[in-house]
Amino acid sequence: MARRHKGRQLDGVFLLDKPPGLSSNGVLQYVKRLYGAAKAGHTGALDPLATGMLPLTFGEGTKFSQFLLDADKRYQTTAKLGVRTDSSDADGAVVEEKAIGDHVNQVLIESLIDAHFRGEIEQVPSMFSALKHKGQPLYKLARKGEKVEVKPRKVRILEISVLDYRPEVAELDLDIRCSKGTYIRSIVEDLGLLLGCGAHVQKLRRLESGPYKEQMMITMAQLEQLVANNKVTNDEVEEEHLSSLFEQLDSLLLPIYSPIEHLEKFMLDNDQKTAVFQGKKIKVSAQPADVIRLHMQSDDSFVGIGVINEQGVLSSKRLLNTSD
């Protein structure tokens, strides 16, 4: 028997602008409690130091979080030159400090970026990453002083540019678009080694994830203000205000299909829906597609995703729970 979660049954995607100093799970639990949601998850953790785009999925939206985990991302980072840390970011302990040679300038930095950090590259993830070794996150092993071999992995740097170089304070700002699994701290660490002075991530902000852009995010301050505006002291009107708060919060949610809105839409009639939800494959007049969005002809409601093979046969891949 499926476990029933306590809380409101709501579905959607919330785009949180994560503040610095908090864990991704910590802010997820805060927002989940605020919404009174029965089920929620995040799609791609940000380190406590990092800020920005953290998509949170509620209810049935969690079924499509993998599309966001696999999506390209965009970051802006400030690198501090001349200082290396054990975690390759400002939260780590300093392990080496070096003078920045007179040869280091923006022209050299851009030439090294062009030569080493464009297209498909290999990078070794930090020991302070969330990658797992025998079921344990690497950062937990690193904090215990344990070291394990971390194999290089291939990632794609789609775009990378220097926004600003401030030699007087040894700071470098970069804008990076990259594939899933790219570690910005590894790029900064490797660039620092190539410059001969070392470097670490001082600031990191995720601006985009898949189809979601910076201007779509909601800050914690905005959420807290919304709650403050709905606080009451009279118990008799508490329920009414709580309902109003939930209504306002729910209006901030994006549709559960928003991570895959770019996919082709296929409209099902009632008989086709019944067949698909019974696990049957149906013949359709449509081009082959690896993944399609399934919507109802009657009201355009989203019901799941499917595939169409070369023979024009549609089968479901992931369906919503449409039971009452």
C-alpha cells in the first residue's frame, strides 16, 4: 500500500532564489512547511555558499525533476586569485597562498580559457562535492579527512566569458553556461593552477536551469513578506487568512510540465487516455519522438509523457496520478 504523506496535495514547480549560507535541503524544508505540502524535492543542490536558481518540485512535479537535473545551467562566479583552499571555495581552509605574477592579465586569462575551458572538457570533481563513493557523499568523507580516487568526467562548457578582472583585489568574474555535472569550483581551481597562482570560488550564483531564467525566481524575502502580510492574531479569522496565504503562495507555482514545455505536445481523446493509463500501446498518426507531452483534447490538461516509435505506436513513459 502506498504511503500517504501528511500535508496539502499540491503540484507544481517553485523557483527559489536561494540565499547564501543555507543548505539546499534546509531551504527546501522551509518552503515545504510554508506551503504545508505533502511532498517536495529540489532539483540539483547548491552549496551553502552559492545563491540563485533552485527549482523546487511539489507533488506530481517531482516525477519530472530529472529533466531539470539533466538540463544545462548558467552560473556567474567570482574567483579569488592567489589563494587555494581545500574545498576550492571560500568555505574551505586555505592550503596555499602565492603572489600573482606580473604576467597575469585579462589577455592571458582569456587565452587560457579559450585553450582549456570551451566545448567538451574533462574535470576532476572536488572531494567536497555531493558525488557519492560507496553510498557516501564525497564532502562527508572529505570532512573526516578521508581521501578517495575521484575519476575525471566529461562535461560541456557551452559558453564562458570574462565579465571583469580586478587585479587590484585579485578578483575575476566569469559567466559560464555548461552541461549538467559541471563543477564551477573545478574550473576556477584549474584556471588558477594554469595561471601559476592558484584560485578559489569566492562567490557563486546560478542564474538559469533549463528553461528557467533569473527574472522568474522568488526570493526568501518575498516569501517572508507575503507571510508577514497575512499574519493575524484573532483565531476566528485565522483559517480565512491561512486560505488566503495558500492561495497567494499557490499562484507562484509554475505548471508541473514547465520543465518539459519545449517538448512536442500530443493530444489524447478519452479512449486513448483510458488505454494509455491501462498500460496499453496505441497506434497514432504522428512522427516518431523520444519524449512527448501528453495532454487531454477535452481541456488541455497535462497527464504525463510518452514515446512514439518508428511504427507510430505510442506508449506511456511517466503518467500523473489522476485518481481522486
